[in-house]
Amino acid sequence: MTTAHFLNNFGARVSRSFFVFGNMPKFYRYQYNGITTQATRRRPSSRDDKKYMRNVLYDGQERLVHYGDPDMEMQRDIPERREAFLTRHSCDLKRDPFTPGFWACYDW
């Protein structure tokens, strides 16, 4: 929902709220490994070889990031598997939100 300000017939300022239609994604604030960025929520990827995608805003740039293996399921609720994934992918070193590894580690 967006708010716009207009002048009515008497010159008074009036605020109106309205919905913006179209393909304008809603961005949310995310923080991981000390990096704060804005991105959409994850959604199914439009590519056959990836599982998820997000639009990412960082340093004034916007990119579409595809990530995840479509043939594997996340098993982050199993502590041993979660720890093995985070260690294997060096998730404590991921700092660039335009890379698929950053978002894979964030989701785990």
C-alpha cells in the first residue's frame, strides 16, 4: 500500500492510500554475518536447475539470485545435518548477498 498527498478543491492537503498493481516485489530487511540487506522472500525459482530465488537490493543495486538444489530437501531441523552443512559451506565467511551461497546459508 502506498500513500500519496493531494490538494483538494479548497487547497487543503489530503492523504490517500492506494495499492500499487503490477510486479513490484515487496522487500524485507535481512541481517546475516553482520551484513544488512533488503530482499524479497524466497519463492520457487523460474529456472529448472535451482530451487529458490530472491530479488536482492544491496548498495543501490538490485539482482535476482537463484540458489538451492531442486533434488534435495532442507533438513535443518536435524542439528547434526545443520552443523555439517554450515561447516561444509563455510557459512561464517559468506558476506556478499548477491551470491547464492549467502542465501543458502541464511536459509539453513
